[in-house]
Amino acid sequence: MNTCCTVPIKEIAADQHKEGGECCLIEQTPAPALATCPVSKTSSRKINRRTLEHLLKPDSVKKIQNVQYYYCNEPSCDVVYFSHQGPSYFIKEDLTVKIFHKDNGDNVNVCYCFDWTRGRIEEQIRSTGQSTASEEIAQQVKDQKCICDITNPKGRCCLGDINRVIKEVKQQQKL
Ligand SMILES: [Zn+2]
């Protein structure tokens, strides 16, 4: 960490912080929880930098800037990550994985930790009438084997999406 950032915030506020200008204040000001996608205008949640580092292709990882990023979940929008602090953003093609919210394909992951694709869930329901995905993932979460924060493009747990897909598939198959 920059030495200037060890200066107590009170001293910075008192203008005793000369070198480095406002960097410390910016760093210590929490970014808003939500920001608006510049393309689709979708209200989007904050995403951790390490999710981007894990999921972007190597050439794109190099383009990550020292800004807060947000995840756009609008299906029709090509933008995946953007920042409200500058013109830095990443589109679907910049990621190594297909994005559940933006791709309806059967080979797209719903759960990225334990490889539950739409197709796998459909197949299980077709042959057994049920899916064990939700229970199995919940057990793994309980056992702390889930790393959704870096494997899932939205940086969060997949269980809501899993339950939605199971419900949709059952409706389609009229179960
Ligand atoms: Zn968008």
C-alpha cells in the first residue's frame, strides 16, 4: 500500500496530506452499491476485482483498471463489466466463460462451481422427473466448497438461478 494511505483520514481531511492529492480519499470512499450500465441503462451491482481477474481472457485482464466495476445482467446487453468511474468496460467476448444471463444455450453454466449446465439439468429432469442440483449445491455451500465469488460471472451464489431453471424446465416438460 502507498505510504500516503496510512495517513489517518482525520489528518487528510485537515489538509495535512500533501503528496498524492486526493488518492487516499478516493480509495477510502466506498463506491455506490449500484451503478447504471452505460449501454443498457440497467441498474447493476458491484463486482469484486478478483472475479474479473479470474474470468477475463489474459489480454483483457491486462486492461483491468484500478476502478470499481459493476456487473450488467441485462440479457440483450453485450456489456458484462463496466465502471462508473471511467470508460473501462468488458463485453461477453472478453470472458472465458459463457454468461448465464446473456446466453440461452443448453451448454451454458447455471452453476459454475459444480458444472451444472442448463442441458445437464434438463437431462436429469427428463430422465428422473427431478433435479438434485439445488440440494447438491446447497450441501457444497454448507461444506464451504463453493467459490461462486470468482467462478460465477455475477460474482454471487447461483442457487436462485438454479431454482429458476429447474422450475422453468419442469414447466416446459409439463411435470
Ligand atoms: Zn448493460
